[in-house]
Amino acid sequence: MKLNEALKRKGFIVTSEIQASVDDPPGALLDNLKTVRGRVDGFSVSDVEIEGLVGDTIKTCEVLKQNRFEAIYQTTTRDKDRLQLQKDLLSAHEAGVENLLVFTEDYRITGDSLQEMMFFHVDSGKLESVLKHLKQGSTVDGKDLSAKPEFVVGSGVESAWGRNVPELELKEMEVMTRMGAGYFLTTPVFDTDQFERYMKQVKTFGVPVIAEVMILRTAGMAWFLNRHLRSGMVPDWIIQKLARSPDMQKASIELFAGIVSALKDLCQGIHIISMGGEEKLRQYFDAAKLK
């Protein structure tokens, strides 16, 4: 089933993220994904660079399509002008990709200051201009195209604000709603009580909200997130559960299942960040009773 059909069906959406492969072909990755075939509505593909080697995001999307997986092209907008963004979207369309997930940067970090909030800004005006021209069958400089590319667009939003969502973000979500955004994808959710307060503010847009859920396999991973992404991102009780458990994998699965269970009553789906643990996804899916 295509992602747009799953969104219209209004069931609980499940997507996940993988990194663009630097291998050709990404055989081991595909074997791991096959263990959850039919249980994921789409895989977004993020860029990766390892020792100077850069993964080909669009090529990886194409390989997913060839192997009957729904691909989501994940891109950033901050450092791309309209021509570069247009070039990337046309390449994605030519590869058969129908889904787009946009952020301003490779990862989303926000804070209380205007400068930090602007760092998260998706630059909806630039994106809207490119998508509008493509949908009409022309480039941004007025040249005719042989096709009229359209995408199901997902837009990143910051969910760590609780009930005090900044006006800037609400305006951004309003613009993306007018553009026809298919869904909003949040930053990682660990505190479901805080997320419930957030949802009360943003549900008025009428756009499905998909909550990002990050699989934490060790306490070290949680400490890293708190130190390098955002202080307090992972609550202390989660870190302690992972650190003290005699069976860390069991604790990891229990934490994931508990968060997913709470989110099923709060939003329209989840986006799973496996952090390279695709081979164990099935265990997490089973524990959380995902499809």
C-alpha cells in the first residue's frame, strides 16, 4: 500500500528511517527490511558519509522501490537554493519516488531563542515555490517539463515544547498545512505526557502527526543524545532502566513498546529510528503489537 493511501485510510501509520547505502547493492540491509515487510508504510532514506564516502539517497530510494518497499526521499532545505532543490526533486521523481520528507538540516535542534528556532525553520516559501512549479509542469525559471511531479510531503516539527509551542512554529505548520502537507513528523518522543500537551495545541491543523520513536539499546546512547543533541532529551528514568537492567535488550524492547502503546492513543503514527539495528526490528514490532 502506498503511503498516501495509508494516510487516507486513517489507521496507525508506521514508517522508519534507514541510511543511504554506500554499498552497491545494499543486500544486507534489504534482507533485514524483509523481516518487517508489510508492517511498515514507508522507509525514509537519510544521507550518510563514512570516511569520505557519501551514500546516494535517491539511488537507495530507487532500490527500495525495485524491491517493493515504499520509499520516502528525505532532504534538507536550508543550504539549498531553489535550483538545487528542484534538481534533487526531479531526480527523485525520475527514480519513481512519490514521497518527500523535508527538514531544514540533517538533524533538528531547537531552543528558546529566536536564532535557535530559526535553525529549525523549514523555509516553506522556497519549498512551496519549487513544488508549485513542478506540479504545473514547469521549472522555477519557466521551462516546460515532460511531467508534472507531485509528492506526498511530510514536514519536520519540534515536539519538545509541550503546551508552549512558539508562534513561529505554529505559523510554519499553518503554511505547510495550506501547502497540502500530508503529515507532520516530530522530533523524538520520550516523554509522552509532554507530547500529549503538545498534541492538544497542534491537532487543530487537521494534519496527521507522526511521532518519531528512537530505539535506545544502551544507556550510553541515551547519554550521547542528552550531551550532543539536547540536554534532558532522554528522561533520567529511561537511562536508569537501561543502565541497571541485567538484560539491556529486553529493557530496550520494553521501553519501545511502552512508548508506542501510549502514542497509539495520542497521534496518527510513529516513525522508528533504529540507529543501525534493522536486523532486530521484528522483535520490537512484535513487542509493540505493530500490525
